[in-house]
Amino acid sequence: MRDASAPDLVQVDGLKMYFPVYSGVLRRHSGDIKAVDDVSFTIRAGETLGLVGESGCGKSTLGRAMLRLYDPTAGRVVIDGEDIARLSPEALRKKRPTMQMVFQDPQASLNPRMSLSSIIGEPLVEHTALTTAQRQDRIYELMDQVGLNRRFANRFPHEFSGGQRQRIGIARALALNPKFIVCDEPIAALDVSIQAQVVNLLEDLQDKLGLTYLFISHDLSMVRHIADRVAVMYLGRIVELSPRDDLYARPLHPYAEALLSAVNEPNPERARTRSRILLKGDLPSPANPPKGCNFCTRCPKVFDRCLTEKPALVQVEPGRKVACHLFQTLKPTAGSTGGFHTQDDFQQGVTL
Amino acid sequence: MLTFTLRRLLLALPTLLFISLIIFLLVDLAPGSPMSEIPLTVPPEVRQKMIEALGADQPVFVRYILWLRQFFWVEPATLIDGWFGLNLAGNEQRILSWQSRSPVFTVIGQRIPQTLTVIGTAYLLGIAIAIPIGIYSAYRQYSFFDQLGTLVAMIGFSVPTFFSGTLFIIIFAVWLHWFPTKYDTTLLVTDWPSFVLQLKQMAMPVMVLALANAAAISRYMRSSMLENMGQDYVRTARAKGMTERVVVLKHVLRNSLIPVVTVIALGIPSIFGGAIITENLFGVNGIGAALIGAIHANDLPMVQTLAFIFAVLIVVFNLIADVLYGLLDPRIRYE
Amino acid sequence: MNLKSALLGAVCAFAMAPAAFAERGTDGEVKLTFPQAVSIMNPYLSSGTKDIFAASMVVEPLAGYDDTGALIAKLVSEIPSVENGGISEDLTSITWKLLPGLLWGDGSPVTAADVVFTGQYCMDPAGGCAQLSKFEGIKSIEAVDDATVKITFNAPKPNPFTAFVGSTSPVLQKAQFAACMGAAAPTCTDPNSMPLGTGPFKVTGFTVNDTVSMEANANYRDATKPAFASAVIKGGGDAEGSARAVMSTGEFDYAWNTQIAPDSQAAMAAEGKGVFVVAFGTLVERLEMNMTDPSADLPEGERATVKHPHPFLTDINVRKALSMAIDRQTLTEVGYGAGGAPTCNIVPAPALYASDNTGCLTQDIEGAKALLEAAGWVDTNGDGIREKDGKNLSILYQSTVNPIRQDFQALIKDWWAEIGVETELKAIDPSVFFGGDAGSPDTFQKFYADVEMYANNFDGTDPEAYLTQYKCDKAPSPENQWQGENMNRFCDPAYDAMIAELSGTRDEAKRAELAKKLNDMVTKDSSIVVPLVHRGTLSAHSNALGGVKINAWDSELWNVADWFRVK
């Protein structure tokens, strides 16, 4: 797909985002909600990393913490050579043009009292020295890029449809020529018919502008469409990080397996043969995760070690990382698809 | 917007007429007599004659119709006569106060200036104090400042003005001798010393009322700010790399002000309504003091007219608040 | 003594001189404050004390009363009497002679025509004159010449000093009020708020229910008075605030009606900036006993009427016992402090008319018990309430909403409980209680209770009209739309006969004797009326104000012309 040898644009290293919990009359610090707990990965320049997981697993928090919309509790987020997590507020502000975000709810994320041109133009005023006319040209250019009619420049957000609003959100994100964009469920709030348009727009823009995306979604089929690699998150931790095709063909982590079993399978033949794995129980509270593997409470393949020891995310196959005790050794394990498959022989994995 | 305003005004007319009738009946049915303040040394026959001379013995509907005519025709005509030297009103009777035998509107005219200066200043000052407090309290939610602001607001809410007023009098007038306790309505501001005098005599009532106003408005401001602070567009603004100043003052504040402005606009009739207790306590003798005095004396024309004017003001400012909302919030459009 | 101190002494002497030889307008401004603001400056359209007092600085009657209650000439050369020929032998007319050279505030002369006009103005039936009773029984008022007025009465009038005597009945200027006769009276806003007068001050500004601004009247008859160049009366607030403005902050020179709690009085007086002065007039806080049955079981129209005598208050022993159980000294201390004195009379003053009736001043709980016991009122069923013939001594005791009155009610209820009388208390809004609305069950005239408490007084120094109120025919009843002053429905032919005798008696000593007897008949002898406290009007003036002589018989500001600044 994309250039696998490209340098890493984003490096996330041991990122933790804990939200403190206060309780009691004196509001004592009684614990933390571990929304993101020790997450590490990299994104290569020009790549799209999909981030999937069920609601509440911390994927949006991870996206926001990476852009330091939250102050991370620990860890490093190096974007384009600078550790975002440690920049001073002013330096961070200066850095903002490099990294942008497209938000989930295009209605809520646009200031209702600002017109389209001021929404798109505001970062230009703040971060560039453009004259009014130049700025206006740039706004029109951006509107063209995202497919918005120039006549709409003075309208307010509520006058647009959901898809149009998301285009505004994208144009706004593009205004300062960012390198890295976190797309936080950008299509979740849109009609199905519009979703594809927006995703295609994002892909087109990536091709044209060489953007790097972190594409957060719970829509696995859309991620399959856009992402190069996919990270699967469960309860604040990445459980599997694999190239897209490998993952979809042969998920390694039991959670990824369960998750993917729920995806609509376009191939009817395959759909007939596969079985859906239903997980039992509820997602544990991130304030009080299990002692061992986070997934141990619901894992169909749980065994003793899972209950006591948290598995680390380790490379188990070339290009594939999994955090599961089943994969700690290189030997194939009972019940697993196991083995040292390369990216090329993924089809062989489907032998069940 | 114009059609909306006109339609609302038209709809308001029957409402107001109905309100005026209700007020009239309520005031009339209230127990008491305009003669109750007269000493017992005045014999009953004389009282009866006095009541007749006031017209207070007429049936209630005759008095209501007469009042309507006086309010909607004689008084405006008298006003126009006064401006252009005409004689539209002729010799028709204006609305007379039973207590003072002066035209009610003359009394209101005498009262409005001090009410507007004192209560109006207190309102503006209250807003000026409340908005920054509300903004900062919300921005630093649960900080020491916020807790302090909450405490002050609680005090402002819960301490009645007669208590804070008396406390201020004892501290600032009796102990410190800084300010006078009685407001001099005859003081004319002509030069610097008289201006200073005016400021001094306004200081205490304004402080008392501003505290009460600020308490309420700062809470509105704070909650409105908090509501907007968590909105996605604020995150967007931060993600755009806006400074905190721009984020708070431009994005959050502007959106948060919409409901607050409405609340402020809705509160304006209360400026005209005066502050009964505070006015009485400091001898400001504005509209509020006039109303309570009239109620005590069963001065029906005065009470009726004032109550009706308040009703009109409330209807008008409700409309103004709606229109303002439409102007401030592009999402609202009135057809 | 060196030169310096000699010079200093000289300067001082020079400085003192103006005070000794006062001149008009040298003492700056005198500031007065009333807790109730002035509504109107025409006493004929208002009988509010605040309005009458304020007006008394501007408009004057022919004669007034001094601080002892003696008549003094104001606009006339002398007080008419039978001896000097001013009053006709048959008591049917009185002739007043105006001072020569008397001028109105605008410089025009005061003539008899003004006096005649004022009479016509008040007697006009459509005018709603509040002082009409002062002009009762007058056949005619005529100007004999420019300076002489003759008032003729329908019948001999032993006390002809009603019209144009006292601050409630001043002389108005004909020229100013000519267009304000009858129905037009209330509409004359400007004359009503800024009347021209002969008094020491002249109105320069009037804001209704707020401020009256005045300046010294350049045409006042005494060229050296008033000492103050201007005066202002600020109204509004409460008694506490008014007292504070004089006694604590010193913003005002004089505050009328500063009746505040006795402990606040003491605290303010201790600050030493001013003094409280009290005018003891004729105001008496009293209990009135209902002689008729107010039971709600009776049909409307018969309830509280003479048709149904009261089940137990008609027993004089019960009334006496109720009176004996009360400690009037305690009531006075709790409620009024310096502003009150315990009394047993409904005519407590002037001294000439006040009965030496002090028997009630000592509380006698045991005596009261014994009296009830002897009369057959005993507690047979042990519920603490005495009864007789199946009738419980159970009383509904009503008064107006007023903190002092509620204190009194609570205290008296306790005392009565001690003697075995059960009391239910009721407090009514004063505007309803005194409102006289025949449709309301809560007026003091209807008296749908067993006992009621309020204060009453009489105007001037002569109690005749006041005592007349207890005549049989003055009882309020459905027939007279509940108008009348005999709340008790007291009826004693001997009393009525003595009233008739009083009205025919001119000799002052004899009148006083009769008045005392009448007073005793309703109080000491029968306990129909149970007086509690003789209430004064408490006012305050600053130590910097001189010349104040408190007066209970006329306006407190009666001698405002003599007031001066203490330097």
C-alpha cells in the first residue's frame, strides 16, 4: 500500500491518560479512570492508522491526548520530531498547525455563532500573516478542496446538512496545512449515504496533500476501507496492531477475533462458514480494570496466567503485534490459528 | 423579525387588557379602605364624605371603565398637550392618587429619576461585577476563587436586603460616617462636590442591590459558561491553536452570553419596579417606595396604575428578550 | 488675662450676639425627617398627622394650643371670651379679630374674606373635607369687616374653639383656592401641595410622599423669625431609621414619631448626639369589652348587636377581674419605654380633665381570682378554665398586626390564664381593622370578638366629643351600617344624661368635674373600657437644635418659628 519505508511521523510511547476520581466529603483523590493505559505505537508519514474498539474503550481519549487536548498523565507523543506531551502552552499553540483533528459531531464542534468563513479563517488569522484578501482566497480554496460551494461562505453552521458540516470541519482542519490529522469518528454522526462521500474525500485529500491520519472509528468496514494498519483497543490498551489485511483475514488476539466476527462479510460464501463469537459479560470499569489481562474477564480462551499478569504488546509475527499470553511464545497454541505467517500468506490462516 | 414583533405586540394587547382587569379586581377586592390611615378622631360621616369625594364609592366596573379611559386616553392626551401646547385632554380628570390627590403620573414622574439612577446603577454594577466573576468561576471551576464566588453568591441570594442594608448603615453610616442614611432626592448634580455627594448617597443602596443582582447573574453566567466550556466547538477552537484568551472570551463567552443577556433583559422591568425594601430603607423614595406606600394607604388608582405599567414593561421586555435572542443567536429565526 | 484671651473673649461675645438677638434666616437649614412621608400639604384633604404637622409650618389657624394645652392667639389679636365680648353671652357666636398688617407668603394682605372662604371650602358637601367635624353646628361665617370674622352657631356652643383653632383647621388663601371648591378640591394639585400661608416657612418644592422643601417666609409677622433660612422635611423609611438619622448619624435635626423598642431608645440616647422628647396627649391604648354576644352561631345582622347580651362580659365582676389581672407597668416597659405611662383613664390629659384614678395600676391576681370565685365563676371540671351556668370564661381577643400589640396580647393572655380565663388571640391587618368596610367581619366596629385592643385619642383639649362616643345611640349596628364609636355597645341612661349636662355646661371647673365622672363611669366603675397605657409621641431632636418645645395639643412643630441652631 503506502510506502512502508517512510519515516515515522508520529511516535507514541507509553502514553497514559488517567482521569482522577474524587470522592467523599473532602473530595479525596480515591482512584483514576485509566482511559488510556500505557499505549505505544508509531504512524509512518502518509499512512492511515485505523483505531478500532467498542465504545468507551478509550480510543477518542487517545486521539485527544495525542493532540494534547487533554494533558496526558505520562508518556511521550512525538509528532514531527517534537514531544507534544511536554511542550510549553505557547510552543504547543505554535505547533498546532502541524496536527489537526476532525471531530465526530460536526454540529457541536462548530461554533454556532460563527460563519463558515470565520470558522475556517480563524486559525489563519491566528497562525499566518495573510492579508484579508489572501485569507479570503485561501478560504475559497479550502472550500473548493472539500467540495463546498463558495456562496456558502457567510452562512452559519446550522444552515448546512450534516455532510456539509463535516466538510467544513475538514476544511477547517486543513486550513493550516497540517501533516497529521486525527479523525475522531468523523463519519459516525452522518447518514450512511454521506459516510462514503466523506471517507472518499479524506482519502482524496490524503493523496493530494500527503496527509497522515489516525482514523478512529467503531465502524470496522469503514476502517477496512481507509486504513493501512489497524490498532484494536480494549479498555485503554492496544491489544493488537496489525496490517489491515492481516487483521481482517486472521485476527490474532481473541478480542480482535470476536470484534471482527461481528463485521458484515461481503463474501456470502465466507459469511456462511464463519461463526460469530459472542462475548459474555460487560466491559469492566476503566476505573477498576482487572488485575491481569484487561480482557481476562470476557476472554473465551482465558487461562491462569491471564488472571495475574498483564500481557505486553509484542511482535509475534512480522509487522504484527499482539498483547496476549497465547502469543508470548513463538509456538502455535491450541485453539489458535497460530504460526509464523507473513503478510503474504494470510489467506492460509483461514483454515478453521 | 419585524412581522414577528408586530404580531407579538398585537397579541399582547388583549392580554394586557385582561391583566389590567384582573389587577383592578384584585386590588379592589383586597380588604382595607382608603380611609384606614385616617385617625379615629375623624367621625364616620366625614369619612363617608371623603370616600364619595374620591369616587371610591362607585361600582367597581364604573371605576374600571373610567380608569381605562383615563389611562389610555386622558393621560396620553395630557402628555401630548404638554409637548405641543394643545388641548386634547380638555378638562378631563387625570388619574388621581387618593392619598396625595396628585395625578398618578406626576408622582411617577417624580419617582422615576431616582429609581433609575439608583436601581439602574445597581443593576449595571451588578452585571459588571457578575460577568467577570461568572467567567472566571467557570473557567477555574472548583478553584478557591470559584468556591469564594459561590459563597458570595449564596450570601447575596440568601441575605435579605433589609438585613444587609441595615448592616451597611450601621457600618458605613453609624460607625464610619462615610455615607448618609437618607437619600436626598432634591440634590441636583451641578458640579464636582455635588456629584461626590450624589455618589456618596447612592453608595449604600447601590451596594446592597448590586450584591443581590450580582449574585444571581454571576450564577447564570457561570452555569452558562460551564455548559459551553465542555462543548466540542471549544475543543475545536483549542485544536485550532487559539490562545486561551480567544477560546474563552470569543468562543465560550459569546455563546454563553446569549442566555445571560436574555436574563438581563428580562430583569430590566424590575429596575422600573424599584426595590421596595431598599428604597424604603434608604429613603430613596422611588417607584418601589411609592408602590408600597400606596398599598398601605389602599390608594387604588396608584396601585392599579403602577401594577399595570409593570405588566406592560414585563410584556415588552419579554418581547425584547426574544428579539435579542434572535439577533444574538443565528440559529434562531422568527418568521 | 493677656491681650490674646481678651480678644478671644471679644470675638466669642461677638459670635454669641446673633443667637441672642436672632435675625431671620441666619441659621442655615433645619432638617426634619418623618417615617411616613408627607402626601399633601392641605390639612382639609388629609387628616394624616404627618401631613398636618408639615402643613403647620406653612399654614396657620387663627389660634392654637401651646405646650400646656392653653389657647394662644396666632393670627388674631386676642382669644375671644365672653368677658372680652368675643363670645356672645348666649354662646351662639364667636368673633375673631385679625392682627393688623398680616400678610400672606406672597405679600398680599390676609383678610376676613380668606377666613370666610376657608369655612365655605371645608363645608362644601362635595369637597370631602377631612376636618368637617370642626365646622359642625356652624350656621354662618361672615366677614364683619376686613379684619373681623363672626361665626354663628345653630345652638349655644360651650366650646366654640373648633373651627380655625389648631393646626388641623388653618386659614387658606382665597385667591389660591377659589377654583378648588367642592368636587374640584382634590384636583387642585398645586395649591394642595404648595399652599400659601402665613406661617414661618413657605413651600419651595414638594415631591409627593418624599420631600418638602421650604424657605423662610419673608412676610412672616415677626421680622426676626424664623432663625432658619430654609427647612426640609424628608419622609420615608421607618421609625428606627428616623431616630438613627438624628441620634446616631446626626444627618437630621428633628425626627417625629420615633417610637422604637425601649432598648434601642436607651442605646441611641446614650450616644449623646440628641435627645428623645415625648408628647403626652390623649392617646390611650385600651381594651374594649364587648357587651353583646359576638358568637358566630347567631345569624348575621343579630351577631354582636344589643339583641343578644354577652354571655359573661355583662357581668361586672368578670370585667373587673380581667382588668385587675393586668400589670400595666410591665406592659409599658415592654412596649413603649419612655414613650408611655400606665393609666387607668380614657381621658388621661389635660390635667384639668384627668381623673385621679390610679386603682388599676397595681396588678392583683389574687384579688381577681377571689372576685371571680365570689361571683360564682369557678373551675368545676378542672380544665383550668372557670365556668358558670355552663358558660366557659373563654375569650376571643383581637387587635391589629403590630409587634407591640402582639407582645401585649401574649402577656395579657398569660395573666388571664392565671386567673382561669382562656384566651384566643387574633391579629388583623390595621387597614382592615380600622378600614370601616361594612362588608368585612374584621373591623373594630363590628367587633366580632369578646375583647379588642387599639388606641384612641381626642383632638384638642376638650373631651366632650370623645366622651360622647360612649352614648347608647353611638353603638355600631347593622341599622347604621356599622358606623359609630361606641364599640362596646355600652348603654347607660345615666351616662347619656350626664353627657347632655356636659354639653350644656360652660363653666370650666364644672365641665372638668363632669368629664372626670364620665371617665370613671366607663373605666373604674364598670370596666367597660380597660385603659392600659397612656401613649406619648416619641420624637427626637439633635443637641444642635434649640427651641424645641414638645406639644401634644397641637402640631409638634407649633413653635418652629422659634427654633434655632445651637452654636
